[in-house]
Amino acid sequence: MPSRPDPATQTNHALRLVARREHELLALSELSQELTISLDLYGVADLFLFNLMGQLGTSRSALWLISEHDRRVPVLLRSHGIERRTAAALGAACASWLLERLDGEPRIVFASEADEAARAISLLIRRESIALFAPVLSRGEILGFLAVGPRVGSGAYGPVELQALQTSLGMVGVALHNTKLYNRLLENNRQLRLANENLMELDRLKSEFLSNVNHELRTPLTVVIASLQILLDKAPHDPETGEFLTAALSEALSLKGSLENLLDFSDLTRNRVQFQLETGDVASTLRTYFEERLPGVTHGLRELAFHAAPDLPLARFDRQRLLQLVDALVDNAVKFTPEGTRIEIRVSPDEAHDDSRIRIDVTDDGPGIPPEHMKDLFDSFSQVDGSATRRVGGMGLGLAFANRLAERMNGVLAARSEPGTGSTFSLFLPVA
């Protein structure tokens, strides 16, 4: 008849078990608090391994992460009690074997499972005194794996230690997953910040270049124009000389206009242009503009029409800048459409936004804009036809200038076009 355990022995065993569980709970609590503080991937690995080694009573451990680029070669994060190069080689040798074992059944893999089929791996595991491997999981995905050595004092891994190990692995899996996401987010933000800084510097250099070009060319051009004007106003010339002088004066004035546009654009991009936003009647303002612009457009054999919806609400805008903006859109329509084209200015409520904005459309029934050029319409120095043989001249500043004016008036400028049916440029201004 087997002897019954001594009550004192049972009590001591129960007390030791309770003490071990209290120790595990305390260690897990400390690990949880530490992992919420650390945001460094290697720091997380160190915290986890030191905590786990204390829980399990082992002096050897290593932690690997599976690379996002090559799952066959795990990356060693940290190892303690195992030389780093040796630990890296151990992970590389065991990765395929472990992933095969864990496929569909994430669990703890004991060293004894490395049988004759994995003889070389078995020898390496025994040489490095590895007792078990365990996967690191997050949302069902294997992020990496852990190896630990035997417990100091030859104690076996019992249910308490294995349960603590599983709980710790769950915590570190979440921490590693969050840390990777956090680091990726920080790196993406850094790259975006650098790209933005480069764009700002490029914009500054462009504006500085525009100012320098304007300063260096405007003064001598003024002298050239004045000289040509004097020559034309003096005694009569022979017809051929007069034609040459007239043509030269016309081109000089055109160049002066381009330089003035450059200066206006440069000032606008550097926020040097003052805006006086006032409450006013958009339809009345644009009707006056239409009447002034009509003779010039019809002289070029293009029809110009105007239509305003009744009972429009008042809007907030700068009158001078609004006229500049609409004039740039009409100029663009005249420049890029053939004779016989109909151009219309329409003012109406923006029904898509509950009439909280006023919509100003400049439409034409010209050839339209190719789809591949739509994304570049409002870029400065952009031309739909950028070739040296293009039919239409200009620096490509008109639409970019108009877009900047719209932004400074808290408006939005948009465009839509279909080749063969014409184009529509729409300005949306907030109502008062």
C-alpha cells in the first residue's frame, strides 16, 4: 500500500507553488509596464529577454524576427548567454525547420523534437544548450521566434513556467508589432517632412530667380521700348523701316507683359500681394468685365457670352484679384481655342454644397485638354504643348497664377475637360 504524502510536505509544496505563481504574476506585471514605455525595437527585445530569463530561471536566450523581405533568413534582435554570431547562425539554421513545425499549429517546440531527419540541427541545438523554441505571434501571424536554454539547477519546464512563457510571448508580440508600426510611421513622416522641406526650398529658389530675372531685364527693356517709340514718333520712315520698328515695339511690349506677369507671380508666391476681401456682388462685377472684354474677344473671331443666375447671394472676394483670375481663364480659353469657338462666363450657386459657395465657370467648346496633361494644369511653367514648335506661346504661368489667386481668396479652382468637346474651369468662392 503506497504511503500517503506527509501533510507538512504537501503544505510546503503548495506554498512553493503559490510563491512561484506570485513571482510569475509580478514579473508579468513588470513586463507589461515596461513594454508600454519602450518604443525601440531592440529595447523591447532586451526588456523581454531579461524579464523572461528571470521568470524561467535560465541563463541563455535569443530572439529573432522574421524579415519582411526574406522569411527564410530571420534577423537576430538580441541574445544573452549565447555569442551573437553563434545565435545568428543558429537562427538561420533552424528557421525553416521551425516554421515547418509551426505551420498551422503555433506552439512551443522542444529541442527533443529535432530528430534524425534534422540531425545537423539537432547537434547544433544540443551544442548551444537550447531547451525549447517558441513562436512570437501577433494577430495570428508569426513575427519571429524565441529560444531559451535549460533552467538553472536542472529543473524541468513545468506547467507554471510554460504558461508564463506563453503569456509573455503574447505581450511581446503585441509590443513588437506596435513598435514596428510606430517606427514605420515615424520614418514615413520623416521622409514626408524632408520632401516638403525640399519643395519649399525649391519654391524659394524659383521665386528668387523670378525676381532676379525681372530686375535684370525690365530696366533695359524699358529703355528699348522708349527708344523704339521715339523712332516711330519722329520723322516719317520708308514703309519697310516703319514695319520693322512697329514689329520690334510690339514684341518688346509683349516681352514686358511677360516679365510683369513673372513679377506678379513671384510676389504672389512670396505672399507679397495684398488682398482686400470684401462682401460684394460677383455677377455685377463680372458683367462689367464681360462688357469690357467682349470687343477684344470678338475681334479675334471668338464668341464671348455671359450668363448669371438670378438672386445670387453676396460673396467674399477681392474685386481686383477676381478680375485678374477670370481674365487669366478667358485668356487661356482664347489662346488655346481656334477661331469660331464659343466662350461663356457663367455665375451660379454651387448646388453641390448647399449653395454655400458661388460657382464661376469659364467654358469653351474648343479641342479640349488631353487627359495626361490634366494633372499638370495648375503647375507653374507648365504647357500642354511644351515643344519648341508649339503653336501657342507664353510661359505657362496663367493658370498657376489663377490658382494662387483663388487660394488667397479662400476659393477653389478646378478644371474638367474632354478632348473634342471643350474645357470648363470652375472657381468656387464662399458666400458672405
